[in-house]
Amino acid sequence: MFDFSELGKKAKEAKKVLSTSSVLVRNEALKNIAEALEKHKRIIIDQNRIDVKNAEEKNVKSSLVDRLYLNEKRISSIAEGVLSVASLSDPVGLIDSGEIRPNGIRIVKTRVPLGVIGIIYEARPNVTADAAALCLKSGNAVILRGGSDAIYSNTVICNIMREAIAKAGLPEDCIQLVTDTSRETANLMMKANGYLDVLIPRGGAGLIKSVVENATVPVIETGTGNCHIYVDSSAELNMAVEIIDNAKTQRPGVCNACETILLHREIAEEILPKLKRTLDKHNVELRGCEITKMILGDCVKPATDEDYATEFLDYILAVKVVDNVYEAIDHIGKYSTGHSECIVTQSLAAAEEFQKQVDSAAVYVNASTRFTDGNEFGLGAEIGISTQKLHARGPMGLSELTTVKYLINGNGQIRN
């Protein structure tokens, strides 16, 4: 039986060194990681091809294989993300606030690492590097547990990173990978009180639900992305088509891809044929309401409540025609997972109402939902996108991987 305590003990020991290290050392480690990833591209690709081949033999859908796939360009992008994290300001030691009380006591609220972070994620080998980089920069040891679909890719990337940080004088065990991908290891991480300070699940609805319901360690919940785009009556239609096409087809297997579009009744008849011609280039399947079917015909499958509630992660798009912005907002309130929503409009009033009333982590006006990403938000990378409201919401970067410590200095004060 897998013994998680060994990893936990090593992480706690490594944390002692990492949490008190200088930002210069941590940045050197990150630069070493980026250089090593570039240097060992061929080895990473060779191992990744084993994962990809295994996924294809299991008939994993193409959009999910794409999330798994690595090439030289994607590895360079991962390395650039690590370097961008190195270039960010150090969150450790930042002062949130401070004051001198009437009795002379000086109180300072400062930022410190969370400690040991566990991350459970699925077939996204880029997460291995992104998560490790963010944890390293913020002074946290990390224990990574990826899915079986990416085990070869994750293992080689983790080994490369461990060797790179050791060259900077940090313990290799600042970064550890759980190589046993059985369900039992995930369950052990959920119950790893005393070893993990926080557990972050990153993946599909089933994984996140399991962690949230079963974990006894603190959890930061990252969310599934049932994202919406509403096209208002005043929208510039060519812009709307371009935004929808980007949000749906650029990478349909990611959480910030659009899953449902809502169209104002006044523009539905004009925009739907244009939209279909564009989406047909990617063989996108449309599942629509009765009005959508009336306009486009039998090529549209009838949409169900389940379709409107589904994160497809595929070339499938749900469509509904609505009477106004308020009906769109109500639909989003009913079906959204609280990730990312967009309104395409030329009306300032409609845009303001949409952003005020839609209760999601990221609410856009006239821009693709695909921008909900740590790198795009200037965070360097992201540990995940939180759809909860406590501690962190939206793309989680360095600041979200810290907590606070109060430093109190006096000169003999006692309480009456």
C-alpha cells in the first residue's frame, strides 16, 4: 500500500528551507527549471508520445488528447511561463497593513507561504511545471498528483525540475510527484492532515466534487467552466462571430472555452447563418432551442436542460435565443458554474448591467472567455481558476498561495 507520509515528511522538511530562502535563490531555481525544460525538450516529447499513444488507444476524445499533447512550441511556452513567474514580485514578506495601537504596540500584517500544497490534477502536463513554479516562487513545497493519462510526461518534467532546483541549493523535495496514480493515492491526499496545509483539485467536475466532498484537509476549489457568451441586440455581429469562434474552437478542451451562446431575438436570424458557416470549419455540433432550429433547420439538435448545464470540452455548442439581457442573465444564473461569462454589445448600459448582475469569477465585455488564464492576466501562470469566494477567486497566482501572519512588537505592555 502506498505510504503518503514519506512524501509528507520530506515536503515538511523541504518547506523549512524554502520558506526562509531568499527570493534570489528561488528565482535562480526557476531560471534553472526554464533552461532545463528547453534543454531536455526531446526527452520530454519522447515520454509525452507514450502518453498520447496510450490515450489514443483508449479512444480518448481529440480535444482531451490535445490538452495532453506537447511539442517544442508548447514546451517553450511552459518554460517562458516559468521565467515569467521568476520575473514577478516576491509575495513573501509583503506588508498588507500596519498600525501602532494607542498602548504603543506595533502590529504588522505580512504575507507568508501557505506551507505544503497538494495538487490533484488530470491530463495536463503543463500544470506540473506551472504549479511547481508558482509554489516555488511563493515559498511553498508542493506534492503533485497528476492523472494516469500523463504519468510519463509528468514524471520526466518533475525529475528535470527537481534536478534544476538542487543546482540552486534548494532541496529536491520542494517538488515531489506521486507516481502511483491509483484512486487510493488521491484519497490519501484528501486525508493528509498534518502534512498538507491545503489541497487544490484541478480538473473535471467529478474530480473536484470528489475532493470537496471527501477531503478533511483544507481545499481551494477550482471550478469547471460552463462558460457563456451573450450577444446583445446592439452587438457588432462580425465581432460576435469572431469572439464565439475563438472561445469555442481555439482549444475546446479547456475550462475557459465557451459552452453556451445566448442570442438576442432581434439579431438571431442574421447572426446564426454567419456563425454556423464559421463553426462548420471545425465541425462544431449545435444543440439549440426551437427558434434556433427554425432558423437553421434540422442540422441543429434539440437542446435539453442537461445540454445547457454541461461543460462539453468538445466541439459542441448549446444555443438559446432570449428576449433581452435580463433573460440572458437569468439563464447564466441558473446554469453557470461561476467561471467566465461574456456579453458582446455596443450598449454601455447593457454592458454595465451584465457585469453588475452576473456572479462569476470573470465577466467580460466584447472579449473572448479564453483570456481567463493566469498568464493572460499577468500572473505568470496559474495554480488553477477558483470559482469559490473564500480566500481566492478567479485565476490563482502568487498572492493566492500566501496567507497572513501578524507581527506584534511591544516594549513591556500587559493587558488590563
